[in-house]
Amino acid sequence: MLLRGLPAVARIPRWVVAALVLPSMVDEASGFLPAGTFEAFRADLGLSYTQAGVVLSMAAFGSIAGSLVSVAADHVSRRALAAGGALALAASMAWFGLSSGFGGLVVASFGHGFAATVMIDATTVALADAVEEHELRPFLARSNLFGVIGDLSGPILLGVVVSAGLSWRVAFLVVAAGVALFAAVLAGAPLPPPESGGSPLGVVRDVIRDGRVWLIAALSLLAVPFDEPFLGFLLALGEEVRGLGPIALTVLALVSVGGGLAAYTVIESRMRSIGDAVTMGAGGALMAAGAAFAGLVGWPGAPFVGGALVGVGLALAWLALEHRMLTLRPGQEGTTRAVVGAVESIGFLIPVVVGAIVDRLGLGVGLAAHGVFAVLIVFGAMSLRNRPADNVAP
């Protein structure tokens, strides 16, 4: 079921390939819990809002540290990295659920970001080596599709726990148990060994000298604000400007997520013969149109249409970016991801700029301002088209 409609893989068993497309779901489902239980753990442990905010922010610092470990995926066992990362993620979830104070939550949150990044990067690099280069994009689409499912399953799990009258801690412990089982699966998976030659420092030096890597990193940075930050501003616009109620806001969020579901299934299957640059450019154009439409058009349905367009566009752009990142330097995928991830993290500052625009000019203009970043992605895609071949099947 997990691999239906995907090309056959000869190098490793199909159950292993299935395990390699699931980590995004594990990551997204577990990643929702700290934010989803924000008020619950804050009140339960008597934390200030500043302390609770620090807890959430530590995951980002952990993710940056985890990106540095991604370099190891080019030189040591991917199975050890993937299984170790998943096991550490399970431990972090359990630690979060059992912590009795601020310090424990800070450690758990940092560990969560670190472990999830190691697990994702190790399994993604292994997937890139397990399938043929021109067949990689469909597998990445399936992986991202499960990531969207993870986005939905986290809130559902928490809702079930809360509805049953159980503590917020139960959700963390349930997820910890599930992730630990997944770690055991990865520990038994015969993943492809690293193929990189040379020392780690030599590989890092070669990667950072490659202008194509910096182009991909810049494009990834520009795509960052179209994920959760854009959705946050979109929901704020719906509530404060359009006067939408709780049910309508929920539908708005689902429509935006639904754009990604459509992109990773129906649209992706029809674009497999189209190169990364064109796919990325199309995604950027959809994001620009969606941001402008949602922010500037007064029609009541504009946020829904704009959100859906941005959802589709972001999924297409990210799919092309991820594929190009993993095929740019064979044998050095982990290091490439580490460099791109380090640059990409700067993109989390862009919402601060957008927030300043909103404060001065309003939510509509601030939302539409995202279109500037999308247009830059389109121009970047045009530059990418002049680089080496698109690495897709003829």
C-alpha cells in the first residue's frame, strides 16, 4: 500500500523502501505535540510564557545541531544514524512527557530537534542511494505526502487524548512508544552504505565551493516562510479581517494543507517527466499568485483559493528543491543537505520582516508581500535551468 504506484526498487527489499518514506510522518506527528500542548504544559508546570517560548525555540537550535551531523551520512552507517536518531527522538518524547520542570523540557526540546533532523537526513540520503536517480522524485513525493498525513495525525492524537480526559503527558508517551518501534524497524533495515570518498573536511570544502549548492540553499531559504509562518498570517487574516469563525478557520487550514496533498499525488504523477527547474518555477508562480490573491482580493473566498494555491505551489517547489539537492553531488548528499539546512535556517527570520510589514500596512499587504519571495524563487528556477541537466527520465 505504501509503495503503490511507485517504481520497483531492485537494490533493497520493498519493506525497507517503505520504512524510508515514513520518517516524515513520524517527524511531523511528533513535532506537533510541543506546540499543541503549549498552554497545557506551561500551566501544569507553572512556567512563564517566556520560559514556554524558550522550550519551543530549543527544537530549532537542536535541528541546526542535527544538520551538522548530517555530514556523517556520507561517511558512516546510515542504519546506525537513522535508528539512533529515531531512538533518540523516542527518548526525547518520553523525556518531554515525564519532565517535572523547565530544565527537563529545554533538554527534551533540543533533543527532539536534534534527533528528528538526524533521522530524517539519514533516511532521505539512504533513499536517494536506494533508487535510481530519475525515479527519486516520486519517492520523495510519497515521503512528503506522509509528512502531510503526520501533520494531521498529531492533532488527531492529541484531540483523542484530551477528549478521553487524559493528561497531555500521555500523548508524548504514546508517540515515544511508536517512534521506538520505528527505531527497531530501522535498526534491522539493510540500508545502502555511504559512497563518498575523501575525508569529511575535504567533502565539506568541495560542497561549499559549489555555486549550485548555494543557489539551492538560497531557494530553500526563500521557501521557508511559506510553510507554517504563511499559514499563521493567513489564519490571522481570516479571523481579524474576514471575520471567519472557528469552523471556517479550520476549513481554511485544511484547504491549505489539502493543496500539498493534491501536489504530492495527482499533480506529481503528471509532472514526472518535467524537470526540476520548470517544476520549481511553476511552484513559485503559484505561490506568488496565491499570496497576492489571498491578501489583496476582497472576495470572501479569496483566502481559501489563495491558501490552496500556495499549498500546491510550495509542495511542487519543495519537491523540485529536494530532488535537486539529493542528486546534485552523488555520494555527498548528506553534506549537501547540511550546508543547505544551515543556510535555510536563516529563513526563519523572514516572518519577522513580514510581521513588521503587517504592523505598518496591515495583514493583507503583509500576506501579499510573501509574493516577493515567490517571484525570487521563479527567477532562481530560471537560473537553475541554465545549470546542469534536470536529472529526470526522458
